[in-house]
Amino acid sequence: MDSRHFFYTRVDDAKRPFQLWRHELRTDTSTDVLIFQEDDAQFNLAVGRSRDDAIIYVHLGSSMTTEVHYLDAHDPTGELKLLEARRHGVEYGVEHFVDERGVAWWLKSPTKERGTFVSSCAKSTRVSGAK
């Protein structure tokens, strides 16, 4: 993971996390970059990383719908990509790992109504610097 940058959220008037910002250490906060803004008041924004430290996740969630964006953690100034667009009523979680062939897979856990299990997603990506 890059150790020169970190991400943080800002809240709106209702104290809802809705903006994701990137800060570079040893720079003035006035140079921070707005990475993402969620304007739908039904959705909260959260940021996290994968267990293998290869991916930064941006999780958008409402009471019944999820959307996830991601970024290569080794390139924090790179482009934020949409994993799967939100579909009303569909909640999911994702995780990232690299198999023995060096292929990165996204795993999704379906909504509670269908039980808890893990299946591979159609999207895959090769991450630079992944273990």
C-alpha cells in the first residue's frame, strides 16, 4: 500500500458520510482532492481496504441496497472504478484475493434473503503489486 496518502470522509448537515477525500501527507489540506460524493441522502459512504491491502473499497449502502467502487491501493491517485451499479433491493459485500495463477477475483455475498454464501463475480482484475 502507498504510505503517502490517506482517505477520509466528510459528513453533510445531517451527519451522513457523503464525501470521500484524499490527502497527501506533508501537504496543506487545501490541496486535498474530492474523490467521490454521494448525493442520495438514503446512502451512507464508507471507505475501507481489502484483507490483502491491494484494494481500497468505497462502500455505498442504504437500508436495502449496496454499491461498491474500488481503487488499486498501490495507486491511490488512480481512477476510482465502479464494481457493480446499485440495483434497488440488492445488498452485497466484496472481497479481493489473488489465486495461484495471479488472477484477482471479486467475491460477493448475496442478500440475507438468499442465505450467506460466497460466489465468484464475473468481474476480475489484475492488481499491480498484489501478493
